[in-house]
Amino acid sequence: MATTIVNQVPYDFQSLETEIIAKGGTSFGLVSGLEEFDYKVTVNRTEMYGAGRLPMAEPTEGDAEFDASITVHRHWYHQLIAGARDLGIPLAELSFTMTFTYYAKDQTLHTDTLFGCRLKEIGNSGSHGPDPLMVSMPLRVGNIFFDGVDVFGNTL
């Protein structure tokens, strides 16, 4: 019989550490200016039909589609530019891995790894007032691993 766990760990934005690591292993450090992040995996399955109107028992295995974006403070975006320049890599050619590590006291660390990331777009925004200037960066992602395993069971 299944049991329900109450009082689970209430992860919040303060319990997250994000790191960007360039292809080859050079770390850009923890992303101190992270304002927003979003990533997801979609498995596109196709229903198969025979002569009838109802789908067969199982759809195709499907293809994975990944979508991700981050929004950072402008100062951290400049750190990313400087890191790419130090490596001699144009920003548009920079390939990197992002890790999102969720932690809480006396709990197991959980890390989501976005592998094969490249910038798709760089968007700047801001308005008059005291709010910090932000840079949004939608990402091309090759795979996402949740605690080292992707949605098809492949491991890092």
C-alpha cells in the first residue's frame, strides 16, 4: 500500500545553486545573478492507428524535445561574456552544461543537469526605476538529466 509523506522539503529559490561549465570543463562559477529559470522535456509520441478509430495499445517511443531559458542580472551576463572571451570562444559558439542543485539542511542533494546548451537568443530588458537590468537567454539543450538520469533512462 502506498503511503503519503507529509512535510516534504519546501525547496525555494534560496535552496538553489546554478553553475555553468563550458565544454572542456572550465567553470564560469555559480550564477549569482540568476533571476528566473525554466526548463522542460517533452516526449513527442505519435499514436498509431490500424483499421479502427481507436489508437493501438501503445504509441511510438517518441522523440525528446528540450526547452530552457534563463534570465540573469546584466552584471552576470558580462561575466559570461568575459569567460567566453577568456576561452577564445565567440558567445554564439559557446557550448556549456548547466547544473541546478537543490539543497536543504540534512537532505540529499538533487541536481538537474542541462547538457549541450547553446544560446538561441539574447534579450535585454529594463525600464526606468530602481529595478536591475535583466538579460534573458533562451537555450538550445541537448539533454536534461534529473539526478543523473534522463527521461529514457540514459545516465550521465
